[in-house]
Amino acid sequence: MSSLQPAQVTANRLDLSSPRAARFRHVKLFAGVVGLFLGAAMASAQSGARLVVTVSNPLTSIARPSETISVPWSEIERALPGALLQHLAVHDAQGHDLAYQVTNINPLAKDTQNVGLGYGDLLFQHDFAKGESSAVFTIEKIAQVAPVFPTKTYARYIPERLDDFAWENDKIGHRAYGQALANRALAGTEYLISSGLDVWCKRVTYPIVDRWYNKGHNHYHIDEGEGMDMYNTGSTRGCGGTGIWDGHSLAVSRNYTTWKILANGPIRTIFEFSYAPWEAHGVRVTEVKRFTVDAGHNLDRIDSTFEVVSGSTPTLDVAIGLNKKSADKGQDPVTTLTKLPADGALAQWCVQKTNGSLGTAVIVPGPEFTGYASDAHNDLVLTRVTPGKAITYYAGAGWSKAGEFTTEKAWNTYVSECTARIRAPLSVSYSVEQ
């Protein structure tokens, strides 16, 4: 109720014949039109078509947390013409909003018709409970801008630290070594020639790569509450590095030469490394590694493609390694190696005096797996590949101080279940609901 008295109300009324009143009427009319337009747009977005995504899970004997569901943008455009990636909502069967990501596979595409020419897939995740055989989701256009979702995967080239390249998700971190580190004049005492893959152990779920590089080299080798770099890679294969095997020795590349980021979170990060040609037991080869890093997973997918650039061979024996002696000095490590041939997997569990325990693993889930070997520095998973054809494998780690894997049994079970999940992919179908 107004606190003005009737006389005051009369005195404050606008003279409707005045120029000021005319301006007021125009402003009011404009505001009304805008309001009607926005209301109509909101109503249209909310009452329009929805893309129904039905996901079937063939593996119900175990839980499948953080499964990434991929919907081709062509399906979005077919069901929701003119959809904009920042004006979408993804809902589960209970109506909860889900975080999503749209990959841009061709950022230079001229999309004059607004059909998403440069877009690849819309990604979101679901935790399948044990026994859950299917789940249904909807995707629809909305008028408002979708929120910025929390970053769970991230990768970055680190020029300020001798061309490092580091990546992480909410579980674990890694890095690879670039050209500056292999230049003695630039690197000084840090000088290292290695295509091994390093591990950074996290005890937090938020991104730490930028935070740790900001702290500086000595600090991230000490656990100050977020985790630490305690994994010694050196010139070994580290956690998932590759080489060409001749039955006796490994021929390995030098540090990566080029990098390319194809997608960068919040749910999935994809990037590539290229390696310069190297001599490998009578032939000269190159390698391109593509990493797919998903939120919620301790193992990354790696697709490695080897090309023979000099000499000739119909196949290559590629070994994927785990460093035998990765613990810091003074940790009195006790390392157990478990071969899981039915899974195409090799798992390590390293118990340390004060740094906790670290599990590492390599999985080759496909028919390329041929067995195991070792050299002086690495335990190896062996594969046979065709030059020019990618070999898909998985590699990664889990740290006891992160709280999820506190025993060797828990780590080995995780590795076996990862293989089972890889070999039983989800299937996705689509329909349109008006």
C-alpha cells in the first residue's frame, strides 16, 4: 500500500498530453514489445522439441561411474534445428540439469547457415549403478545462456617450464617433456631426453596444473595439501610411454616435437603429440599420440599411430611400459607387478615409506595384445601393430592418499573392471519428442 495521501497521489500524476508522457508511452510500448518477444522466445524454447537420448548398458554386473555419453552434433541439429551450443539444457530422467560439453572439431569452419559445421559431439556423463541397464536423457533448446560448468579435465603447454605439457582430470595428473628440456644450453641441470609419461598425484578434485607450476619446481615435489609430483620418470617409459621392441631392447623417441589441443574440458580433453623420426631396429619411424582424458577416470585413452618413413616392415612390435623404479629416494619402495593377460593389462602397486602407495597400469583391450616383457628399466606390455593404423591402449595411475585405492587388490580390481567396461561399450539411440 502506498504511503502517499490521496492529494499527493493526484499531484504526482503525469499529464498525459505532455511531451514527457509521449516519451513515456513509447518507452512503455518498446518495453512491452521486448517483454513479449522474450516471453515468446522463452515459451518457444521451453515448449519446443526435445531430443530423447536412450543409453543402453550391456554390463550390469558392476557399477560404471562417470560414463561419458557422446551425441553427434548432427543428431542435435536434426532434432533441434538452429540449436546454439550455449543455449541448450541436458536433463536426466529426474529432470536434473547435467553438465555438458560440445567439441569443436573444425574451429575454422564458416557456419553461415548455423548448422554447427565445426562441431563434433555433445558430451555428458552418467553414473550407472550396478544393475542399471538403461538411462534416458533429454536435450532441448533454452532461451537463456547455459551456465559455465566446473572444469574437470584440463591440458596446457607450459613454455615457462622448458616446454612441458601437463594434463589432468579430477583424479590424477600427468606431464610430458618438450624440446627445451632436451636442449642442454636451455635446460642446464634439468636436461632430459625422454618420451616417458610422468605422473602427478592429486588428493583434490579441482585443477592443480596451473597452481603447481605457479608454486615452482621444488614445491610441487612436496605434498603441501593438494598432492605432489613424486613419480620418477627419467628416461624410462614412465606410465604408458612407448617404444619399438625387437625381443631384446627398446628403441624410443626423443621428447615430443609438436602438440595440438583438440578439446579442453570441462568433461573431456583431447590432445596430440608428434614425435620426430627415430631409428628402430632397421627402420625409421615416427609416432603421433592422441590422448583422450575423461573426467572421473584414472586411466586415459591413448591412440598411437606409427609410420615407417625409411625401410620397410609389414608390422611393428610396440611395447608400452611402466617404470620399474618410480619411487623417490629414501622411500624404501616395495613394488608388486600383476599380469592380467585376460584383460590385456599390466598393473603395478608400489608401497612407499611416507608417500603412500601408487598404482599404475597399462591396458591393451584389443587383439593387438601379444604378451609381456621387460628390460632393465621397464615392465612392458607387448603389441603388434600395422604401420599407419592406430593402436588403442589405456594408461594411468591411482594414489592411495587420494582415498579411492588404498590396497593393491582395490587397484587391480579397478584395472580389470576398466577392461570390462571398455569391451562392453554403451549403445545410444535417439528419438524426437514434441
